[in-house]
Amino acid sequence: YSGAETALRAFAEATGIPVADTHAGKGAVPWDHPCSVGGIGSTGSYAANELAREADVVLGVGTRYSDFTTASHTVFANPDVAFVNLNVARLDAVKHSAEPVVADARLGVEALAGALTDWEVSADYRALTRQLIARTRGIEEACFHVGHGPLPAQTEILGALNDVLDDRAVVINAAGSLPGDLQQLWRARDPKAYHVEYAYSCMGYEVAAGVGVKMADPTREVVVLVGDGSYLMMAQEIVTMISEGLKVVVVLVQNHGFASIGALSESLGSQRFGTKYRYRDGDSGLLDGEVLPVDLAANASSLGADVLHAASVDEFRSAMEKAKAATRTTVVHVETDLYGPNPPGHGWWDVPVSEVAALDTTRSAYATYVAHKQTQRHYL
């Protein structure tokens, strides 16, 4: 809201301080800026989290230091780390026992730049930042070109989207495995190009948000990126798009389950319980029967949208070009592998595990959890 993007870029260029972003800040500094190191925290990039672990001073501009941003208080690991927080809200400015700077973001950054006119990071630190960014780019490219089959990986779809959308296109998302993948892999080139509601992982937000974003700026290509779980929560605003004559592209990624909570469940020893869209088996009593015959593409068509199907990454690229050229709301339907592969994790998230369990997988996950708990900091 401050319009601090230009001032922040100038500050980073003058000082050499690398800039990591939260979901709310993605795009403030373009992804390919020399000082941009990507997302930080539980689902952050390799470069951002590596730099954060060694940082002696952290300058927080407008951030609230949420649980994901701090990787549950583990990402800022330097025992002598100090925080300088620039924020209009004193509550956020004083977090982590910081030196608070209660001010507008743009005016505050400009004032800091004026006070640091003769200071910059060392040449070695600039070189380290470049090396970490290069390694991060390699990780991204590997995710974009997995060559996974028979169904594509979700990361390959994101790579194709990065390629086919222009700088001003807005991508919208909120819940599931997509926000984590987007934080690592989305290459935002405009301050308003990334609209991800990830405060409460609000399932159903995406399609409705497409209406609002398109009304706010009809000159931009608006792309709703939604999984089948979130789509099933609230897809009916497609009808509003049709009735209002709004052209939105809805990318419906269907993997026949809850990919995010399933993977989290598995990592915590709970074996993806209840996270697949399958019939309940009469013998086992579990949801491990055949895949449910849910046709979400037909559903979108019944709501009035044009629908394009893609069975591969190449077909998805072609479908997206057609959707961009369309004059009315178009749904691009693509199936992906429920099991990923997803981007490698570089951060931790504090999700408690049962201390007492019969499953070996849960007991093992608890031991891992206890080990991670020891690395948490409270910065007091």
C-alpha cells in the first residue's frame, strides 16, 4: 500500500542486501533482480533460507513474521541475530525483540538508504548471494522439467504457466499444495502479479477472487489457479463471471485428492488418511477403492464456462494460448500426479505429532519432530 517497491529495489542495489519475500511481498522486487533470493520460511527457496540462517541482521519491511515466514521460529538461526523492523503497526515492529522503526514502508526505506549512503555488503557476500541464487535457479529448472509420467507433475504446469503469461498477468491461489509450490517457483515480475491468500489457506477463495481481481483491473490477464479440493468448496462464482461478462482463465489442476494435507499427513506418520477421492471399500472400510467418477470439467461447462482439456504439458501450453485469446471465461482442465514430485523442502513447519502411537511411522515422525523443536528460537 505504501508504493515502496522502487525505493526497496534502489536500497537493495545500493547496499547489496539480498531481498527475500513473503507471499504478500512477492513481486515487489522482480524474481530476476540480482538481489532477489525468493520466498522465505517453511516453503521458502534454498537461497533465501540459507542466507536467513546465517544473517546477523534482518531488516523486516512490512512483514508480520508469521509462522510460515519464520519456519516456526527456526529459519533465523544465527545466535547473535538482531532484527530491525520497519512497520506501520508497532505490534509487528517490536517482534523478535527488534529495534522498531514505526513508519511508512517507503518513507522508512528512503530514510534508511539516506543513513547508509557509505555502506554496502562485502564483495564476498555479494558473491555468496549470486552462488545461492544460481543453485536456486537450478532447483527451479529441475522442477519445471521433470519429465514426469504418465501424468505431469504440478511443478511442470507451473513452469509452463511462467512461460506463457506476460508480466502483468495476475495469478490467484489460496490453498493446498499450490501456495508452497508457487512460493518457490512463481516468477513474479510485477508488484500486483501475485495474489495468493495464504494466511488461513482459505479453500474456495480462488474462483471468487478471480471475479474481484478482474473487476479491479480489467486490463490484466487474470488466471485462477485452483486444485480440485478447493474447486469443490466454491466454484459457483464462475456463474458470476459469465453473467458479468468477465473474462478469466481458470486453471483447474485435478489430482483426485488433497495433495497437500496428504503429503503432510504422510510426513507425520499418518499415511495420508482420508485424503484421496476414492470409493470406500466394503472389505477394508477405508477410502481405498476406485477413483470417484467426478467430472469437474463437465461441472465447469455446466456453469457456463468454455472448457479446454490438456493431457500433457505441451497440450497445456497450447490450451493456455487458446484461453488467453478467448473473450470469455475459460477453464483449462489438466490432471496431475497426486504424489508430485514437489519442490524440495528447505524449511520446517511446527505440526505436532502424537507422542504415543502404535504406528512405527508415527513414532519415527515424533522423533524427527522433537529434534526440530530443539532448533526453535524465541529471540528474547
